[in-house]
Amino acid sequence: MITADQAERIAAEFMEALPDQTRTDWHLREFPQGWLIAERREEPLMGAASYVVERDSGRIMMFPSFIAPVRILEEYEQVAARGLPHDSSPAS
């Protein structure tokens, strides 16, 4: 199990590696299974993926845009199988 501080460090390192992200562009939303990396935008980007730092492992999971962030927060156990570890690709 990781702590909130560890999740913050994992998310910061991950988000800094993405183009056009700064610390003010995102924040963490805690839920029982981990932390959703939530972007601060007035309008969500069409086709944008969602990311979760999992509480048990510290692994970052990527979810396709058709899985709404609210579903991730409320139904993680049901949608977790549709996510991919961030270092994986659908072809691997």
C-alpha cells in the first residue's frame, strides 16, 4: 500500500513526462482504490485518457476516454480490467 505522499510523487513524475503539463494542470482525487489524476480544465478534452495511481501497487493505470472519470471513481472494480498499465500498449 502506498501513501498519499507517495501517490503525489508518482503522479508528479508521470505528469512531468507528458507534454504541456505543469503542476497546476492537475490534482489528485482520492478514492478507495487509489487516486485519479484529474486535470484542471473547464472543458474536458475529447478523447483524453484518464490515469489512476493504484493504492495497492503504486502502478499508474491508463483508461480510455469512453470510461468517464466518474465511473473510475465510483466503479473501479468493474472498470479496472479495461485499463492498461501506463507502460503497456494495446499491441503488447
